[in-house]
Amino acid sequence: MANGVIRVLQQLLPPLLLTYFYFAWKIATFELGQIYTFLPSFLIIPTAVLYLRLYFLPPNQSVPPYDPPSSVQNQHIIFQCLPPAEAKVVRLANSEEHDDDDPLVERCYRGICGGRWKPARTRHCSMCGKCRAGWDHHCPIFANCLTAPYMRTYLALLLYTPPTVFLISLPLYRPLLYRACCAYTHSWTDEYIRQNWWDWKFSWVVAGGPIGRYAGGIILGWREKEKHDGGGIFRLNIGLMVFFGIILALISAGLAYATTTLLLKGNLTIDRGRSTAHTQALMAIHKLQLKNRSIPSELEANLAKFSDQRYFFVPLPSTMRSVRQGMVIETLPHERPYDHGWKRNLAIVLGSSWRWILPWNALRMGMHDEVFLWPIEAGVKRRLREEAERRAKEEVGNHRSVCKLD
């Protein structure tokens, strides 16, 4: 049901937004005059180009390669892998004969992925039917997935939209507000509108409540006044266009704030979704425990699946590889392996310079192949190496003790 609604929206919203951009440019350029002969083009064209960039993203953007790179396959670097228990289940299901301690990368078998490698911070989009690395969300506004490499384009679009809408509509706010007040008054004084709208008991239902009812009265009064004076630059369609622009600007500002907040913390929407799902699973288990009821295995699986704990394969130094190539080490409860501090978090996704916000830079990708092997925070990486070496030394010591006993 939800996917069906999104499919409908992503067919309607892009042409609606492009139509808004066109008519806003046309009205501001040819009807407002003065500096607005050039200002709309200066503001609207970059915003529209950024939008089209997101709309026409390539179908295979951020899709991981079928197999991990050689550095992962040959176990030369630190990389995120499946928990050992889950890896064992996968191997048993596939009848694979491997050491249970060997790392196993996650793969996706949904849609057209067919066993494709699923690196860290990757999610399978049910709308597109494929996995995308650095996945943030599938956006019906531009009918495409948003991933980390194009986050700078998306954020620039969100930041450009509010000032663009505000500046091109600035001369119209006060007269249009006055016009709306007059239209509201006229709707009460006009006998036909009063009888067929305000006195009609079903107007509450048709309009969807009191706000819609008053909006309907203003629109009817506006249309009636337009019949007498023509409306000019204060026509109803221009008033509706400005109102739509205000809503669009408010939504863009809210999304810009939410996106920036996530990036500062080193998160993507996928991370917030995992955290929410984990919290919901915890609450559901707590409620069942209070009622002394058994906990379904599916709920326990979700608790483990959406946990913040991650597992990494850590290669050992060459001097310690007599027993094994490396160790699978879990993160500690408080560790956030992809949070590098707000400056570094922004630099990874947006770029190290503020110039990413310039239109010609915002059109470029902010990340390339590193989206498939997301950088791990230096402190976490150091602790993982130390823990791997400690466990390897302990394992060697235990092995020697067994040999002496034999």
C-alpha cells in the first residue's frame, strides 16, 4: 500500500514542481518588472537544474559491485562483516565448509540483486528493487533514491529553495494578504456565496474541516472579486502559486535542518531507521516481559538485526598470521564506528571546503568508491586492531599450552 502511494506521488510531484518553477519564473520575470527581469532567472534556474540533476540520476547510481574488491576478498583491510553466529547459519544453509571464525560479507538476494555484495550502510530499496550504498531514502519528490554521493546536491537544493521562494515573492506578500482579507469579507457579504458555502452544513465535510472551510470561502470570494476587477497581478492563480511556494519553502527548510542534523552526527536516514526499529523492538519485548508472555523469535531477531553493535574483520600484522589471517571483532556498546566528529562527518559526505554549496560544485558527486568502504573512525579502528592482536596472542598462548600438555 505504502509503495503504491509513493509510486503515484513520484509520478505527480516532479511535473508539478517543474510547472511551479516555470510559472514562478514567467510571472516574476514578465509581470513584476524592475530588478525582477533578471533576478528570477538568477535564482530559479540553478534551483531547477539541481532538481533535474536529482531527477535524472543514473539507474545504477551507488549500486555496489557484485563481489567486494580484492582488498576485502584477500582480507587486507578492516571491513564490516556478518556476526559469526549469523555467518555460521548462512554457511550451513549453503552447505559451505569454512572455518566458523572466517569473515563472511553480507549479500542481498532480494529483487535483481541475486547475491550481490551488501557493504556497510547499504540498503535494498523496495521501490527500485536494488541495493544502494550510502542509502538515505527513496524520495518521491524527484522519483529516485538519495544516496551519500549526491547528498550535497540534495542539501544545496533544500538550502536554495527557501530564499528563492522568498525573494521572488517578496513584492506580493503584503498585497496578496490584503487581497485574501478582502476576499474573505466579500465571501460573507455576497449572498450567493454565503448561502451556498457558509450556510451549507456539508461545507465542513467537503472542505475537510474548519481550515479548509475558511480557505474555500477565501477562494470563492477571490474568484468573485476577480470577475469585477480582473485581478491583475493579484489573480487567484498567483495567490495560490505564492501559497504553494511558502509551503514548499517551509518543507525544504525543515528537511534541510533534519538532513544537516543527521550528517553532523555521522548518520544517514538508514541509521536513524535502524535506531528507531531497535527501540521499538526493545519496547515490545519489555511490554511482553511485564505481562509474563513469551517473546517471539522474530522479535528477538529484529532486536539483534537492528542493534547498534557491528562486527568487523581485522587483519593481523604479518608477524602474527601463523594461526589465522585476522579476527572478527565486535564493537563496544558506546562505539560509533562511522562518527568522526561533525567536521570530518561533513567533509566525508559534502567535501572539505564550503565551496560544495556553489551550484556548479553541488552538481558533482561528493563521494566516489569510498561509499562502498565507508571510513572507520580512527579511535575505533585503533581499538579494533588492539583487540584483534590481544585475542590472537591469547589464542597462540592457549595453543602452545595445549601442545605442551600433549
